[in-house]
Amino acid sequence: MSRKALENLVHAVDKALIKPLINPRYLIADLSSALEHIVKGAFGKIVIEIN
């Protein structure tokens, strides 16, 4: 993909207000469950919270 094509893609995503899909959130203490979720075929992003 050329730089110009990537710039066009970013512009289109910004213009369409596309937001990433956040699947579940997991605490760092529950990391094993988060990894299991990924292995099972998670769709979207997995968030690991570190507090």
C-alpha cells in the first residue's frame, strides 16, 4: 500500500467516524481468561486493564 493510499484510507475512516470494536475488558489479574478468549476467535479488540 502506498503512502497516499494509506492517507486516503485514514481520511475515509476519520470522515465516516468509524470506531474500533472493543470486545470485553479484562483486568490484568484475569489475563488467562483474556488469552483464552483470543484463542477461541475473538472479534474486535481485547482490552487488558492495568491498575
